[in-house]
Amino acid sequence: MANRNLSKAKKAKNDEFYTQLNDILKEMNAYLEYNPDVFRGKTVFCPCDDPEWSNFTRYFAQSFDLLGLKKLICTSFAADSNPYNDYYQPSLFETESPQYDPTKTRSKGKLFILTQDKNKDGKIDIDDLEWEYLQGDGDFRSEEVKPFRDEADFIITNPPFSLFREFLAWVTEANKQFSVIGSKNAITYKEIFPLIKDNRIWTGSSSFNTDMLFISPEPINPNDKPDTATRTVDGVVYLRSPAIWFTNIEHGRRHEPIPFMDMRKNLKYNRKIRENETAYKKYDNYNAIEVPITKAIPSDYDGVMGVPISFLDKYCPEQFEIVGMAQRECHNEFPDTKKYDGYVQMKSNGEVEGSNGKKIDEAPVIEGKIEGKTYYQNEQGRIVSSLYMRIFIRFKR
Ligand SMILES: C[S@@+](CC[C@H](N)C(=O)[O-])C[C@H]1O[C@@H](n2cnc3c(N)ncnc32)[C@H](O)[C@@H]1O
């Protein structure tokens, strides 16, 4: 029981990372660079955001006039519904308002609306936010919050990490434009990859290559061993997370084709490819070749290629078509896929792994035994080695 509570608290804590203003600015600027009027006359909804701690609320409130917004709606989640609520203190913004109610502050969600220059100081900004308690706790899944989603043109936030699948389904079912932060791993979710494949959603403009730093809601005791990589700058604790943006808002970077080298030049000039015994080999179970590094995609190959998921950082839909993925139920859609019912995992000493032999999954495999890779044997004694998860792509000619 204690363990269960601990893991619940840990999960809730991971749901509580706050996004830095600079990360929001960079991403939104990429949309604005592509279309300076992208938000003009539009309603933006931030459904996990309170002005006390959300830089999403701050960004859109402070840029209201500049972006030409019609309306900003934010809702926040009640402290009592959040297992990670130890640090909750009502803000001055709340306690100094005439509608402050100590019986509701912990149990009710809040609604914040910005539409007009309420204080008549000549500009619309955070000082003009109007707010009230919601009837319920502000759960984005509640019937009370849904109409705000339906009213909005854009849904933009960093949602709770543990509810990401549900959150994205909630956004896409409403057919809205959105930009949300999620784990890189979410690319491979069976609910998400097909949307990426069909170009209905894509990754944001911020690069994959560096993890994002989020603001920790609590001070971290230097004597505690943190369970997440942390960095303290000027007394603020940042938590590192391999997070990226998922969006269906256009930005320029995804329309920039990359000038790749052909296979011969890659083999000549790219030592990592020359020394990689799997590079450009045909998979045994997919009708495609292995490309272990996105940079080494051979420009003269017309067939299907298996590339790391970080390829999406360079994906230009005018240059490539995504045809599938090597796991998570996207496997069966792939043309000419072999089934591996007879293959069992082997230990390095040649014994079968597990009592009856662990069956192969959908990972791409290459004929032969490759050092450091899991390998499998079929009934006829043929050996294959499994590689990392791959996305399958081909050039659009
Ligand atoms: C990862 S944090 C990000 C907060 C803020 N959007 C930001 O980027 O700084 C996710 C937030 O969602 C809230 N939350 C958790 N479960 C929720 C739910 N079911 N409905 C709405 N908000 C929720 C958490 O309290 C937390 O503040």
C-alpha cells in the first residue's frame, strides 16, 4: 500500500514539471515566422494552466495584443484532486480577489478568461484576466471543461505526462489545432504514430537533440538523491526530460529538405557507416534496408529504409513518405512483412532464453549474429539479430 502511494506520488510529481517561458517563446515564434497571423482573431485554450505558475498563461496573456488574439481561456486543476499537492498555496492573485473562497481554493478548479482591457490601461494583458472557481476540479476530461476545448481554435499546453495519450486523443477528437509537449517516446505509441504517418500531426520546430529543462515545483534538497536529472541555476531547480513538441500547426523547419549523400559517398566519407556492420543491410523480416543514422540516409536509394525515430526531427513531408514502424501494432501494415512465430531468443551461450524460448517481437532483424545485439534462432537453426526500433521511410521522387 505504502509502495503504491509512493509510486502514485512519484507519477504525480512527474506530472507537475513546469515549462520555461523561453521554450514556449521559441516554439510559438516558429509558428509565427511561418504565418505571422496564425493566432490573429483566434481563441487559445490552455487546459492545465494557472497564471500563478504557468508560462503558457503568461505568454499568451502578455502577447495578447501582439498576436491579435480574440480570447484566451485557461483552466487549472484543483489541488485536492492532485496527489502531488503538498506545495499548494493559493496565490496572492486569488486571495486578494473579492471572489476568493477558502472553502473552494483546494477543491475546485479555476477558469481564467482574457478578452478585454478590463482595467482600461490601454492594453490587454495578464492584469485583465478574469477568473472564477469551476463547479468541479478542472479535470480536462470533465464535461465542464469540454466546452472550452470546443470553443477554442488552438489548444496549447504541457499536459500531465502520465495522461498524454488520453490528452492527445481528447484534442484530436475535437479536430483542433494544437501544440503540446510530450515525451519523445510518445512517437511510438500506437495511438500517435499513425497520426504522424498520415501527416495529421508532426513534431515541433524545437530540436530533438537536447532534452528540455522544466522547472521543478519544489525546492530539491541537495542531500536527497533525485530520481530525475536535475540542474540548479540561480537557485531554480530544473528537471531534464526527453520531451518534444507535438503539433499540427505549420512551421518552416519541417519543409526544409536535407541534401543527403548517395550510398557510395556515405560509405566513403562516413566512418560511422563504414564501421557499422548493419548499415544498408536488408532486414530479414522487413522489405527495407537498415540506416542506423539519419544523416546517412542514402540519397540514391529508392526502396524503403528503416531509420531511428530521431529521423522525425529532420522529416520533410515533401522529401519523404513515412510507410510504417517496426512495432506497436504498426508492424502488420508494412508490406512484405514476415512472421516470426518459430524464432526464439537465445542467450549468448547458445541456450534458449526462458523456459520455452522467448518469441521474437516486431523489432527489425538482420541475418547473422551481431555483437551486442539480442539474437534469435528458428527451427532450422538460422540465426538473426534484432536491431533498435525503426521508422520506415522512402524518398518521394
Ligand atoms: C506537466 S504540468 C505542466 C503545467 C503547465 N502546463 C506548464 O507547462 O507549466 C501538468 C499540469 O497538469 C495538471 N493536471 C494533472 N492532471 C490533470 C487533469 N486530469 N486535468 C487537468 N490538469 C491536470 C497538473 O496539476 C500540472 O499542473
